[in-house]
Amino acid sequence: MIFNVSILSEAEADIDKAFVWYELRQLKLGYKFYKTIEESVKDISRNPFICEEKYKGIRRFIMKKYPYGIYYKIDIENKEIQIIAVIHFSRSIRVIKKRL
């Protein structure tokens, strides 16, 4: 069963900031980061329960090749996943707590 995915504006801002950071470091690296986000979201939508809960119903998917976690909640009744943050591992879980 594939779940629908929605991305909160704050998570979109996280992605945009990371994209710019990587793109400024190396041409097209931001686009590779974005492609990895897309692949990760597809993986999450296909199997949202693969990741363990980290904080009050929030799960973290660890991205491949990048030190980022995709934090999301699952709405089982509506078959929807809500991505609430895309955060570098050096940042605190406090970001997640603030967004709840």
C-alpha cells in the first residue's frame, strides 16, 4: 500500500536551504541532493513503518549519501505521510519539538 505524502512548508524550506548550500559547494551537487530527497520520499511512501519512532509518533528516515534525516508522521486512517522536517544530523531534536 502506497501512502500519499505532503511536505510542510518548513520542511520545504529545510530542503531549499540544503540545496543552496550543496549547490554553492559544487555545481549540480544540490540537484543530486534533491534527487536523493525524491528517492527517499518514494521509499517512505512505499513502506512508512520501516523507520522507528524517534519522538511522539515522529519517525526518522536516514538519507543515503547525505547526513540528513527526514522526519515524518503517519496518518493511518487517511493513508497519508506528513513530512515535518529535513534536518542535518548536527542539528538538535529541538527543531522537531518546536514544529509539533
